[in-house]
Amino acid sequence: MRPHPLIPNCILPSFDSPMAGDAKIKNTCKIMQHETDRAIPNNQNTKMANSSLRQILDEELKTIKTYYFNDFAKAESHILRAIPIARELDDTQLEIQLISMKAYNYARKARFDLAKAQFKYLDDKMENIEDPVLNCLFLSNKGAIYQSEEKFADALACYYEALALNIKEHFGALYSNIGMINIQLGNYKKAEKYLNKAEKTKVLNQLGGMANTHSNWGFLYSKIHKFDLAFEQFEKALEVSTQSNNKETETVIWERLGDTHDFIGDFPKAIECYEKALRLANEIGNNFLESYCHRKMGTVLKRMNDLPTALYHFEQGYDKAISLGIFQEKILNLQGIRSILRQQNNMDSALLYSDFLISELEQKIRDIEKQEFEDVIEQQAEDIDNLTKKNEFIEKQNQILYRQNQELKEYAFVIAHDLREPLRSISGFSTLLQRKLLKDYEQNQELSEFISFLIQGCDKMDNQLNSLLEYATIESKGRKEERIIQVSEAFESSIKKMEFRYPDHQLQFNIEVKEDFPLNRILVRNLADHLLTNTIKFKHPEREHRVDINIHGDGKDFIIEITDNGIGIPTDLLQYVFGIFKRIDKLNADGTGIGLAVCRKIVDIYNGEISAISDGESGTTIRIHIPQ
């Protein structure tokens, strides 16, 4: 999922005290010290000290409320000053509220490890708190941290538990946040349901809750391509955020407006929106939003062919991401920089950034392995009484981790080998061609061979890049396509394509449909095309090619089986056929090795499974299970 700077509704405690500056606070401290030094009975001395501390604390809270959404650094400094005062006054409830806000500030910096450490500290304190309002606030803000980190299952668990406490003044913020999560997950009907609930409550959190909800509506409408309604909601959101002086929400609104203009092709308007978002992000000190906006501006400017300015924004985004340690933003900005350098024919620098990419990916693999190990150890300690369940959980997590590691390693391999090797070929033969042209114009045959090698290298690189682009964009193309068709219709269309594309082959296709089912039109057509093309690539030279397609169900899953009578796949190679760019040279077939990898990615989108069965001689069966 593409990273997005989510700003959930953060519920604040009610701070209603006069505002004071640093000078007034220092003066109050002097007065308090003077009164303490006077010869007053201890009980009176304590009361006066507590009264002065409470006055200072009230002023700190008012300042926090003023700057919490408009100047993160200033708000954080006052939060850090207020926490020890709350402890001194033994105000546990206020201490919990302040530490929750401190954790949310860490999340704004993408320091989710520090944010979660704050809540881990609070878990012990909350055990003795029976106040439902404070419990609701604690759960809501803990959910907001998970939501910012895009750990949506954990966030939803917190929000639903908070709703169960029945604190109605917090319903609006909770409903709005749940709606936003469902937009991110693609559950648009469910998102609409919760955003409607949020509006009906008429009570959102104090600072910008209604603006956030209007912004979420706009985000939803842009996702389902109802752009007029999206712009209307964004306009309302801007109006409310201006009234409430919530610059954080206003920043996200301008960024989402930029995304919407970008999607419909209005690039100048998109740049204008991103510039406003970038200015506000810089003003409030949100480096995460700054990095994101720089990257989005770079992407749009590249489309407008303003490569120098685009390069500047990608570099700025990369620098911000480096300072925050945001892996996905670092990778996306690096890819943008490398792409522009290639367009500018600056191949040496492009290769250098490819090395940077490899280094980042390798580090990510190490971090994933370390985190998974730590998670397993912690989970075993917590769930030692249920060993069977724990073993199943570990196995599933290991499978997910293995697939993630393999994809990262394969991507690194693509950058390090498949994409760099053609570049070396082009560079080497170009040098030879140049020398030959300068020294000897009579060796035409040899020059022709050099040029031929050059062209072959270019073609190879072009085919690999196109294949990689298809693999990388297949999911996003599927999301943009709203139409669905029956699986049988997609295969029948693909059969006609194969017969037209290979008129000289003796092809026999048989399709049997016992239980049909619908899938996304773009995804299922790509699936069918790659599967049937693959059977033709591996046809047996001495047999009339036959392909049997069987579409049915078993009550639990929908099943697609494609069986051919081709040359088959050696059994020791079956585990590799679905890897990206995994061409099996032993089979001597054309192609880039992307087809079955795309098929696996499409099946993964539907939480399905794909497998290959072959004895290596009499053909191959590709079997797909998609949950009903």
C-alpha cells in the first residue's frame, strides 16, 4: 500500500485556562519560591506551593491547546514541561493525557517506536483507572498512533473498544477515524456508513474534527471518481479548518486536493495545492508531510517534463525521509531521482542511486528479520499457555516474512543485475563503436555487428523495464478499473487473442465451466493472457498443443485449473516459476520471466493461492484457489 500521511482525529482533554507566556511562568515560580521560604506552617506552605504549581500547569495546558495543531515543536516543549508538574501534583489522569499527546507527537515525526513506548508505559497506569472518559481518550489516541503507522487492525480494535465505553462526545471522532481506515482498505461502502455516523453525531473533538471528517469525505469521493463531490467536501473542510485554526488538518486537505487534481490531469492546479501543503507543513514543523509533498511535486513536475525542478523536490523529499528514517519514502524518492537521471542520460549517477536502493533494501531485510524475531519471542512469552495456537501464528508470520524477504531480494537482484547488465552492454559496445568509427571506416561488417549488439542490449532493457512496470502497476490499474466480468468471459477473450497471435500454431483450447464467478476486468484478463501465453511458450514441438481450462468451486474456494500437454517443468524448478524475472533457461523459452509473477500478484490481491504441478515431461497444470 502506498504510504499516506494520515492525520486521525486526536482527542484532547478540555483545557480551559488563561494563556500565559514564559515570562509569566518564571515570575510565578519566583513568587512560589519566595512564599515557600517564608516562615509559614508546613500545611499552609504545601497548599500555597500546590496552588502555584496548579496555576503554572493551567497556563501550560492552555498553551498546548493553542499550538498542538499549529506548531509541533512549541507544543511538545510545553507538554514536556507540564508532565513533571502533573506528577508533582499527583494528577495521574492529567499525566496520562499529556503522555498520550507526547506519543502522538512522536507519531507525527514517524517515530512509531517511541510513540508505542509511551503507551506501553501508560498501560500499567491505566490498570487502576476506572474512569470511562479517560479510558475512552486513552484508547482513542492509542488507536490514532496505530492508524498513523497504518496498522489498521490494531487501530480498529482500539476504536471499537473505545466506542463500547459509550462516551457520546467522542463518537464523532471515532466514527470519522474508522471511516478513514476503511477508505485506506478499499471498503468504500463501509467507509460511507461510518462517515455518515460521524456527521450525524454533530459532536467531534474540539480541534478540527469536522474539518477532518469533510476531508475524509473528499478523500472517499476522489477514490470512487466522484470528483465534483470531492472538491465540494474539500472546500468545506478548508473552511472549517481555517475557522478552527487547525493547520495540520489544512495541510492534509491541500495535499489531498493536489492528489485529486493530479489524478484528473490538472497538473498546474496540483502543483499549486502541493505548494500550499508544503508551506504549511514547513510552518507547523511536520517533516513527514514535507517529505510526502516534495515527492508528490517531483512526480507531477516530471510528468510536466520540468526535470530539474522535479529532481530538486525528489532530493528534498529524500533528505527529509532520511532524517525521519521512513523506509517507503526513502525508496520512492530514490526511484524518482534515479528515473530523472536516466532521462537526463546521467547513467553514472543513476547507477550510484541504484546502489543506494540496494543498500536500503538490504537494510530493510535485516530490520524485518530482527523485528520478526523480537515479535516471536514476545508473543511466545505472552501466549505460552496456548502452544498450538502460537505455533500456527509463528508459521503464518514466517511465511509472510519469507515472501516479503524474497520480494525485497528479488527487487534488489533486478536493480543489481538484470537492469545494470544491459546498461553495461550498451556502454561497452558504444565505446567500441566510437573507437572503430574514428580509426577505420572500411570495416563495415564489424561495425554492423557492434551496432547489432547495441540494439539487442537496448531491446533487452526495454523488455525488462516494460515487464517490471507491468508487475509494479498491475494492482493500481486494477483499483482504477471498476468493471467486473466473469472469469470464463476473460478466458474466452484470451483464447481468441492466442489464435489470432499464433496463426501458424496448432492450438486446441477446451473450456469447461461448472461454477463461474466475477473478478476485476483488468486483473482477470491479465491473468488469463499470461497463463495461456505461458502454455504456448512451453508447447511440445512434436505434439498438437492442447489446453484444458476448468472453472469450478468446491464450496469454499473458486478454482481455476489450466492443464497443457507441453514440455512440462522439471520438478526441482517448480518452486521458482512464480518469482519475478525467474526465467528457466533449461526450458529455452522466450520472455522476460515476469508472466507467472504477475499471475501470483493478481491471485495475492484476492488472498488466493497459485501453484504449479508437473512431472517435467507430459505437461503442466496451474491451479488457482480464490476464497469465495
